Amino acid sequence: MQHWRVLIWLLCLNASLQAQQVVPVRWETALTMPIDSVVAIDASHLKWDTIPTQLYQFVHLIYLDLSKNRLKVLPLELGQFKQLTVFKAEKNKLTGAPIVLCQLTQLQKIYLGENDLSAIPDCFGYLHELKVLDIWDNAIGSLPESILQLKALKYVDMRGILLTPKFQDQWLKSMPNVTWQFDPPCHCAD
């Protein structure tokens, strides 16, 4: 009987710890902390063109904010952050498809709004934990069919993108349990 009490206590403690909000530390502060103690970094507004190699020493990250920098690509080294659940890189200069994110299978929230992305990679369909996909104000004209495999997905923001009524209707019908954010449809390519 004693073992059951301990087991229940451990399960409750684990649930309590998971429910706590992670507070990100600023990049400058993270550099002064013990590496193993840093799980969330806010490296926004730093005017980075490239990501400094020091970032990759923080192997326990679950939250990373690279928003409002000058990044054009996401380096393959980001793939080592296997525990990452939240990734933010809004308001950069990212182009192409951010394929490296497909290696981060624990991701629950991806924020890539206001970049120069033209596509979402097909491999995003493997991000089975993904709940939020925020890709507002990019030049994305389509989504891969693999997105339909994302049973945990709850929210997609595609505002600021010219999309046809057909596109919007297709996704609203295909994934009715997802909250879709669209601007009014354009009749530009029907």
C-alpha cells in the first residue's frame, strides 16, 4: 500500500511541475548561468544574422525565442534540441522551408509569422505533438497534405496571406476541430 502512495505522489508532483509556466531567461543572462539549469531562452531583438555557437551548449531547452532578429536560415544544428516544445522565430528574414524543425518531434508550438517563407515542409506532418502553427504574413500559397495527420493541432494562423475561398474552405472542412485564422479570401486565383 505504501508503494501506491509514493507512486501517486510522484505522478501528482510530475503533473504539477509540467503545469508550471516556464519563464525564459534573456540570452545575456543564460550565458552566466549553469548550462544544465537553462531550459528556456529569449534571444529576441538581438539583431543576429546567424545563431552564435554558444546557443548549442544549452541542450535541455524546451523553449527558444529567436524572434525579431535578422536570420535568413535555420541552421541544422537546431535539430539537437530534441526536448524543444516551443519555437519562436517571428519577424526574421527566413526563406525556404524550415526543414530542420521536422527533427524536433516534441514541438507543440511553432511561431514563424512575418518572414519570407514560401512553403511549409511536408515533414511537418511528423510533428504529432504540434498544437499551434503560426505562419501569418508569409508568401505561403499551400499547405502539405501531411498536415492532416496532426491530430493534436488546435490553431493555425494564416492571416496576412492572400488565399482563395477554395483553399480556405478545403482546410476548414478537412480539419473542423482546428481554429483557422484567415483574412477575407481573395478571388485572385480561383
